[in-house]
Amino acid sequence: MHDAGDWSSDAGLAEAGDAPDGAVALLQIFLIFLVHVHGMNMDHESQRRKASAAPIMPIRESGVTFF
């Protein structure tokens, strides 16, 4: 039995220092931002569809581009 604090002998687990904390935080913020923007776009599209009988537009034609 090994010490509970010794993670180096467990296969498949990355060590705590492998990824910088800042990079992980930025990735999380970026993903939350994408979900938020996508949700706002869907809310806008549903409101627009209720207001008019315009055909449904794909995201790429609605003025929002992601990359």
C-alpha cells in the first residue's frame, strides 16, 4: 500500500504541475463564453422567429462567426 499523497505511481494520471493553472482557467472561461454566446444567439433567433415568419437561418449566415 502506498501513501495516499503519492500519485506518481498511478498510471494514466497527469501530475498537478503538467498544465499551468492559468491555461486551465482561460480554457474554462473560453468554453463558458462560447456556451453563453451560443445561448444568446439561440434566444435572439427564437425571438426573431416569433416576431416574423422569416425562414430559419443557419448560424453562419446570422452574422456570428466563431473562428
